[in-house]
Amino acid sequence: MPVKVAARTRSAPARAMPADRWPKIDLTKLKRSPLFSEELGIDLASKRESEYFRWFLASLLFGARINGTIASHTYRSFLRHGLTTPQRILAAGWDFLVNPVMREGGYVRYDGRKSEQMLRVCRSLLESYGGRLSRVHDGARDARDLEARLLALYGVGPTTMNIFLRELRPFWKKANPAPLDQVKALAARLDVDLARYRRKSLTFARIEAGLIRYGHRHGAPPRKRRR
């Protein structure tokens, strides 16, 4: 099943329903929502470098302006071909990334550009941090410096950075990105008080993941009427 992890979907947004038909949020279920990394079989709690890179790879794909289904298929294509380290991706080279990896994932128009981005970000990660994402974290002074270091890597923008760090909040001391504005607005309209939960907690990460899925399925809920 395709996994969409960005706060904004790459495909056509769901149409808003009438207010009286809008699905209510079950807070108990929301707090048990699986992380997107878990749906991809990635175990961030293990604190293994291999799992960090797999999640980074997924974040790079889902942070791009493409359909979530294509991003999911392309991530699994990388796995099928054993391209799960920056060294292996660089060794595979541009031609192999374009075809078969990107083609199997469903890339057509931007397969060459995305392949070049993947090679350059892996090269940047190797040159600056020996290919180890834990070193990005360990070398950062604080949460803001961690975000800046990730953004300094070629091809990592704010959306990719947010996807990558938000599920690492419970596991990385310095990972603490603010929820995206879309997530905060969705929570407010659904009467989910995010301030009740510690942002570094696993519960918060699960609530955030559940809200993002809700937005993908139903679009933005109707605005509350002012009394």
C-alpha cells in the first residue's frame, strides 16, 4: 500500500465534505497511529545507522513534488536493488538509478534529475559526515543547528527536513522540528490539543502521523464558524 508522508499530498487533494458529514477523530486511535517509518518497515527505535539512512532515503523521495504512490514504489525499488547506503547508491551510478531504479518506481519526466540529486546528496553526506547521519546529529549544537546542517546537504529542503526529523523526535535528543502549519491548523479544526502532549514524545509523533493521514484522506476540514 502506498505511504504518503508529507503534510501536503502530491496528488489531487480530497474535496471537503459538508460539516455534518465530516468524520470525527477518535483520539484514542489517533494516539496509536503507526509512524510512516514503521509502515515502511523502518525501525528508528533501534538506533541503527542503516535504519536512519533508509528513513533519510524515504524522506528525500516523499519530500519531492511527486505523487506519493510513485515515491513509495521508488523507495521499494531502491530496497530491491540493495541501494540502502550512500556508498552503494554512488557505486550504482546515474545510469542504473535512472533505469531500472527510477523507472520501476514510476518516474518518467524527472528520473534523470532525481537520480542526480540522489548521487549529489549521498556524496555530500559522505564528504561531510562519512556517510553517517548520526554524525549530523552528534555534531549539531542544538535543534536549530541540526536542521541547518540537514538543509545544507544538497537536495534537502524544508519539507524533506521536516519529514525526516519529526519521526526522530523521540529517538534523537536534538530532533525537535515544529509541526507544519497545515498540521497545526488541522489539529485546531478537529479539536485536538497538541499542547497537551510533549513534542518529543512518541505519542506526539503518532498523533502527528495520524493527522497527516486524515488530511490525505479527507482534505482540509471545514473552518469553524465564529460565534
